[in-house]
Amino acid sequence: MTEQEETPTPQLTESQAKRMNQPLIGIVITVAVTLLGVFAVMGLRPEQDVSFTPDENVTEAAAWTNDVTDYAAIAPEVPEGWSANYARWENRAELGVTAWEVGYSLDESSFLSFSQTDEPNPAWVNEETRQGGTTGEETVAGLRFEVRESEDRRYYVLEAEENTIDGTAIVLGGTGTDEQFETFLNAVTEAIGVEVEADQSVDDDGGPAE
């Protein structure tokens, strides 16, 4: 028997090779044009501003909250530049407490908040103060606050029995300078028992009220 002859390799002419390469070249050109279009659109789009500073209307939220509470929800007058991150009526079912809560950003590194309820218990206070230990007390406008500290945060606790104005318990705290804490304490204390109404400075269409 003779060895099987090797199958000859097909040879393409130059014109045949060009015709075979044309679809591939077309695909490459199409992809390149598409990518250039995408990059052009992305270049024309303005860069998104990812910074967002919430500024809740605390007075308005407090006015709504007053409809479901037996006490006046605190709406303190804070310095200009303090931005309210949240103002909410919170149901802490796991602690058996409902509370009015407000938090403010003072600057890039400082944050202060308060929580107010008429149904406090030790578990709620401990949760609000992050199990912080007592370090002293401070009296503001005749009301005695217990001072607690936890890691880098400081808290002031006004027990319900110490609140001679409306009998609610208030926990405020966060991070900030002594001056910022003093300002916040005074603002919150002055607002205890003061019932507010929704802001009437704009009409139903969002424009200035006449």
C-alpha cells in the first residue's frame, strides 16, 4: 500500500482574500465609530454633582407630627448654615417607643441630633446614647441634663421627671465643639413645649404668599 497523499492546502487569490477581509474590516470600523460616538456623548455631558446637602423643613415636619403626639414636637431655631438631614416621626417598636427625631449637619465634621418622646424607658435611652457612660450633669434653663459619653460622641439626657415643661424625655448629642453643643442645648431647651405651625410663607402653588 502506498501512503495516502497529503490533502493540498487551498490557496486564495489576492482578490479572494480581499473579499473575505471586507466583512471583518466593516465590523472593526462599525465598532470604532460606535465607541467614538459614545465617548463624544460622554464628553459633552456635564459632570454629575454627587454632593447633596439635605435641608429638611423641621418646622413643617414638627407641625405634621403634632397631629399624632400628645406633646409639642420640638422645632429649634438653629444657626444659619446648620442643615437638617432628617426630621421624622420614628416608631421604635423593638424598644416600645415612638419618638420625634431631628438631625443636623453643622459642617464637614460635626453632626448634632435630638430625639424626644413621652414614653421613654432605659433601653431607649441606652440605645440613643450608644450605651455611653455618665460623666456629669449640666443645667440649662433650669432643666438638669445628664451628660454621657461614648467613644467620640457626647450626649445630654433630659429625663421625663426632670422636664418640668412638658414631661417629655429628650436625648441630644453627636459631635461638635463646646460652643456648638451650648448653642444646640439652648435652642432645643427654648423650643420645649412650643407648638409650631406649618410654614405659611408659600402658597399652594409654591410661590410667595400674598
